[in-house]
Amino acid sequence: MAILMLRACTVSTLSKQVKESNVQQRRWINGVEGIAYGGDYNAEQWPEQTWTEDIELMKQMGVNLVTVGVFSWALLEPAEGQFDFSFHDRILGLLDDAGIGVDLATPTVVPPAWFWKQHPEARVVTKDGVTLGHGSRGMASPSSAAYREAIARVASTLAERYGSHPAVRMWHLHNEYGVPISECYGDESVAAFRAWLKTRYGTIDALNTAWGNLFWGQLYREWDEIDAPRRSGSVVNQSMQLDFSRFSNDQLIGCMTIERDAIRAHSDLPVTTNFMAGETDATDYWKWRDELDIISNDHYLDAERRDNYVGLAMAADLTRSYANGEPWVLMEHSTSAVNWRDRNIAKRPGEMQRNSLQHMARGADAIMFFQLRASRFGAEKFHSAMIPQGGTDTRVYREVVDLGGALKRLTPVRGSRVRSRVAIVWDRNSFWASGQEWHPSIDLDPRERTNAMYAQLWHRNVTVDFVHPSHDLSGYALVILPQLYLVSGESAANLARYVDGGGTLFASYFSGIVDETDTVPVGPYPGQLRGVLGLSVSEFLPLYADQAVQLSGGGSGTIWSEEIKLDTADAVQTFVDGPAAGGAALTVNRVGAGRAYYLATALHGDDLGAVIDDVLGAAGVDTASEVHRNLERITRVADTGEAYEFLINHSELDYAVAVPGAIDELITGEAIAAGTVPVPAGAARVVRVVR
């Protein structure tokens, strides 16, 4: 048991190289030809006669991969240590006979009722001290010794029996780690937190220094005096909260690696787990990616946003970045409406195909759904599916069949890559720290700034990678820090080297404010970024909720301003009015062969777009000469040099798009006249190009 409990402290360190040419290529799904297509098949919800019908429909849909067993623990292990393989044997056999591959899941997201009866100590305790009951999913404490022992047993047993089964193509660990619960404040979690802190800091004095425990008299003398950062009378030590987020992430990784290693003892098939990139605040996926053979992601639209396809593109780019630019799996998305939003808006005709091809355009070589057949009971009975409640005589089913055919025709795209010259820095540690209490303005929001800047690049057809600030940035012409509140010394030095070597950096306000312990570095803001930005901030000047300030370049800023003292930087624009009137609002600092821009307020829409245009131009990044409103244009390039241009029309207008070097269009097979591709309203086209 001690070995299992210590796994969280031995996870691999963060990979620093994101664009090295010698990075070992990840493994891919075993034995699946073409683009993988399918979804979660929860066959246990249906009588066996339905399985036969479903498998025939899978063939009609073009399905070649299904996920099996995600929620099947109670069937597989009806009593502790007693296994019943009848369900798995039968369904895997039928799928194998049909030539349909299986992504076999460990069912550890839902422990059986007997587990909770025997191990009530494994229940999650919330920050407020409430012990949560079972009857849902994802509700076991990741620090529970009993839970860790149980997941090792079930994963090992599955792999021993099915590791060589001809239907099994890869392994699927758990389901959406950290959702809905990522933190536990129970006794076992507190004990594990103390052990994690001892490993991180070594001595109690080092911990006291890192946490700034002289403030408010919070000094510790013994490790067992430390508790989890529970709800208290006022703000709990922010450095402690930050470390608890890191610890909780590592505990989840520990559970994942326990399952992975149990499987690898019996099977050499690739292993994955489904991320929720951009949708959960619980996990630092930069620390997860090197533990897996294949990167997978789940994505569900915010259906009430009319431009939700921009957020979809961002999640796909983020997932591709976690995959180091290599092909990845879209493990789940929906054919139409989900069932947990306030208003579950159905997808309109063609939207499901556009969504699927967006993910593919941005690197996915597997398009999967939750789920294959709609449930008749349970919490997700109103969730859409590949086979809807209405059956095959429905628009959704017909579109699913059409998508399967399109993906088969897109087989040549498999293995090609997306290439980006622009990167946005994404650091979960900084998000965790910036989301805490008592900062200068409630309106400070790094996710909002990230979304805003990404959207401007999307509308310019500029493809984006996401990076950690310690990664090798040398392959990018432009790196953007939307609001990087926390910057370690290592990351600050890396950013400075990037600019000195000829890169262009664009930083937004409230960046570089604290180090990795949430401590303000000695001297003026922005701390360790002062040198590369060539300025210091004398005072933060946040704005009123309804206040706007004018800039000399004609734009209007909200939320924030500050008093800037220029050192080596030059003012590009100044504040015309407001609390910082006359002072610098947009600056540029030339460092070595590169330059660093700094924007001291929140610009929006076209005002932000105008600044980004200038920065892109300075970085030498070309934007598309022909931009159609809400037409997405992404290129994947094969090792042969052949390219595949995805044209996805989210507008209500018909477009004719010039594609130099176009050979043919893969979805429809239509001829291309004079390099011009018609893309009707709501349609998608994939064009083969030779350059």
C-alpha cells in the first residue's frame, strides 16, 4: 500500500521541449485503418438482441472503433475480488466478429456499491467539510488507499484477460479525471498532502519561507500541524492554496499511472485517457501528456454562444499542443444537444459535421462521440447520440452516416500535421494563482484575455499553438502572454532568451506579478519580466466597472490601466484620459534581435484586432490575403509536402475561395476550376493542394 500511496510524488517532470525535431513519435491506435470513427458504446444498458442491431448500424455508419466498459465496474467485479467476465467476453467477441475495434476502458470512474459500503473513508470531503455520497460518478478520493488498491486490481485483471484480445485496439483509463471532483479534504488527503509537501520542500523552514507564513502569524513547527486549505474566516494562505491545487493534480496523475502500469504489465497496446482541454480548471495537462501514448480530448459546445466554433477551435489547438503536434483523438463530442446546460440547444443541419471537421482540421485523426445509442434511463437520457431515440429515420442519424462516409474519403489526411508560427502561453499554475481572492480588481481574468486574443487570431486565419512558458519557443515568430500572472525564474529567463534570439513577445497587463510560490519578487512590477519588457509599473490603476479610457491610437480600453515608468522601452500609444492619462498604454522594447510589446489595458474587438495586426506584422506573420467572415481555413501538411486545406463555412453566405495549387476536393469529389473552391453556407470542404 505504501508504494501505491507514493506514486503521486514520482510523476515525470514537465517536458521542456515542444517543437524538437527529435521528439519520439507517439504511438497510434493499433490496427485501425483510416480515420477512427465511433463512440462510447454502453451496451450494458441494452438487451443482447439490441447489440446485434447496433453492430449492423455501426457498419452502416462506417464505425471502426468504439469505447467499451467505461461504467461497467459493478458488472465486472460484483463483489470484492470476484470477477464476472461474461459481459466483456460477449460484447468484445461480437465486435471482433464484425471487424470493429475496441477502445477498452478501465471502469474506475464509478466504483460499485459494495466498495462504498466497505470503504466509506474513500468518500470525498469538500472544502466546507461535507462528505459526499455515492450514486454519481468520479466521486472517490484520489488519495484513498482502498480506492488505489481497487483500481490497480481491476485494471490488472482486465489487462490480463483482454490484453491480447483481437478486438482491443487501445486502453482507455478512467473517464475525465478530475470531473466533477478533483480535490478532497479528508484525512487521507491531508496525510498525503503533508507527504507531498515534505517531498517538495524538504524542511518545514523552507515551506514557511515559500508560503510567506510570517504574514498573519501562520508559522508551522511540525508537519502534522498542516491541514488542507479548508474554508476559513477570511482568505486562506494563497501559496498554500496554490500548492494544494498542484498536489490534487498530482494525486489524480498518481491514480492514472497506477492503472497504466497495471495494464502495461500485461499488454503492450497504447494507453490514453480523455482530457477536457480548456473545460476544466482541475488539471495541469502539461504534466499528464508524457505519461500517455495517445492524447485524447472531450469537447462539448457552449451551445448558447453563437460563435462557439471559435471556442471549439481553441480547445482543439490546445489538445494538439498537448500532443506535441502529433495526431490526437477526439474521444467525445455530441451529435446534437447535451443535457446539462441551462438551455440545451440542438445542433442545426450540418453543424455536427462542421464541428467534427474542425477538430480534424486541427489535428484529430479520430472522431468519436458520446454516445453510440441514446440512453433510456439515467442522468444522461436526454443527451444526443449517434443512434437517437427516434432511431434511423432522423436527420441526426442520416448526418452520422454521411459523416462516416466523408471521413472514409478523408483517409489521405491521416498523419499530416498542422504548423503554426504563433503561440499563446498557457500555464495552469498561473491560472490557479490568479483565480484566488483579494487581487486588485475582480475583473482580472486571464481566460477572458486568452479567449479574446485567440478569437482575433482565429478571425485572421492565423493558426495557434499553445505552450508552457518554459518550453522551447524558438520555432515561433510570435509568442503571446495574455495575462501571465505567475512567472517562475526559469520561465522568465526562457522568455528573455526567446526575445533576444529574434522572437516577438506580446504581453498583456498583470503579467509577471508573482513567482512560482505566489510571492512578489523584490522591486517594482512586473517582477522578473521588467528586463524583457523594458519598463516598471509604479501603481496599478484599475478602472470602474462602467469606465472606459481612450488611447492615442484610437482604441478604447476597459478594466485596467497603470502608471508605467519607461526604462528601455518606447511608448507606441498613450492613455488620452483616465487615471493614467498621458502615460504609456502600449510599449515596445527592443532586446537583442527581437522585441517585446506590452499592453496596459483591456482592448476588445476591432481595437484589440488593430494592435494584433501591428504585432503580427512586426513579427513577420502573414495573415490570409483573402478573409471571408466566419470562414475557417486551416492547413494540414503531410511529410510528402502535400497539403490538405480545410474550408469550414460557419456563415449564412456562400463563398468562392481561392486555393492556389488545388488538385481536388475530397468530401464531394467536385472538380476545381481555376483554383477556386465553392463553399456553400454551412458547408465544409477539404482540398488537396500541391505547392
